[in-house]
Amino acid sequence: MAQSFAVVALLVFAFCFSSVLAARKAPTDYPEVFTVIGTIYCDPCHFEFESRLSKPIEGVKVTLICKKEEGNNVTYVKEATTDDNGVYKMNVDGDHEEEICEVNADSNGKGECTLPMANKGDRIGLNKNMGVSSLVRFVNPLGFMTKTIDSQCGSVVSELGLDKLDD
């Protein structure tokens, strides 16, 4: 009986010890690399949100700037350019938990969509301690507007039910 108890106690100890070893994280000798993905679009209706008339803008330079929360010291800068689908993607090294990071679309000097929207940028969290397990971060779409409003925008207003908001 005593021998059976000793065997069971040994098995329980071995199981608990192996569980502790399995739960230990392996040390990482390399920094985290976050992938930041976003889009830039043209708004021909001056809605300042995407509609069926919105089109992607190719060739817009996008800049990510991270600053210390106190003192406004720039700690990290990364640039990317949109592809023909208006999508940009950049890899960002390191965890930026103690910093405020923002993506900004630089002025779009080509084509008909050159007017910047009121919201030229978007903040993004680039740290592992925010409840998101993935290292991919998606930025809200950013855009530019045309100088004149497209004639089809009235039908889009009706489709979205925005004309009924004044009632």
C-alpha cells in the first residue's frame, strides 16, 4: 500500500513538474515585428467615409510615427507607399507600449483626389499588452477628396438613407 502511494505521488509530481516546464515561455532573442496594414481611398462625395463610388489611390506615401507619451520625442519612423489597390503594408520592429503611434497619409499631389480629409491620420497600438494576440494591426481607412462632388453622390445619399435624417 505504501509503495502504491509512493508511485502515485511520484507520478503526480512528475506531471506537475512537466506542466510547469511546458508553461514556461522560451526566451526570445529577437524583437517583435508588427505588420501594419491600411488603405487610402478617394472620396468623390465628400462624405469622409467610403462609399460605392470611392476608389483606391495608388502611390500615396504613408508615414508611421511613434512618440514618447511624455515629451513628444520621436522614437520610431517608418514609411510605405500604397499599391494599385490603395493598400499599404509595413513591418514595424519592436514593442511600442510606452509610445503613441500614428499613421498619416502624406499629401496626395496627383490625380483628382488632392483635398485632405479632416482626419488625416489614425492612432494604432503596437504592443502585445492590449489583448490582441495577433501581431497584425489594421489601420482605419484614410482618404482624400475630389475638388468637385460627383453627380452620382445624390443617389448614394438616398441608397444609404442619409436623406431621411433631416426629417
